[in-house]
Amino acid sequence: MSANVHISVTVRNGRIDQFTTALNGGSIKLYDGAQPANAGVAVGAQVNGATLTLSATAAPASSGGTTSLNAITSGVCSATFTPTWARLLASNGTTVVADCSVGILATSSDITIPGASISSGTTVSMSSFTVSEAA
């Protein structure tokens, strides 16, 4: 049996918009340590070294199966750490929308950073975050 499913742009846009709407006014928390097996697993001993805040409207409507988040407010690193994953939270600060990997540039990580570790007191910013779904 072959797998040859192609999802329409309308459906992909709808799913992306639902995802980004859940992020309205939310945050991106960067952690060290092992990424949980799924977004339903509570954070354990991992250190949250920095939190970035998303816009009240996290992203414009998607088009062509893709969108980019609106401005992301920088955060200050609270402890020297090596971020390895991130948790995306809704505006209430507790509802988990997604988890994703973090790694240095030139890796296949979802979020890339210029160096392995971030020093305490450093401003952490994110220049872009694109959400897309393949056809």
C-alpha cells in the first residue's frame, strides 16, 4: 500500500491558524535537558533559562500552508544554560500548545541558536518563527 495523501491548502491553513491562535499572547520557554516524550508530559528537572513573549495576535492568517509569528518579545536569561528544547504555551501560561527542539545553527533543530550555551543576564531574542505544513 502506498502513502500518497495530499492535504488541501484550505485544510492546512485552517490547522495552522488553529495552532497559532492557541499561541495568542502566549510564550516560548527555552529549557535545557531532555525534551519530554510529548507535550503532555510535565517539565521535570529541566531548567527554564529564558522566556520569550508572543504578540496578542501571535500570527497573521496563514497562506499557502505557512505563516510566520508576529513580533516576539525578547527575554533575559535567568541562568547560564544550554537550551535543548522549547515549550510553547497559551496566554494562561499553563496550557501547552507544543514542544520543539532547540540546537545550534546548522542543525536540523526546530529553533536554532548561534552558540551552544546562553549566559545568565543575556538578552535572548528570536528573529523569526515560521509554521508550515507540507501538502
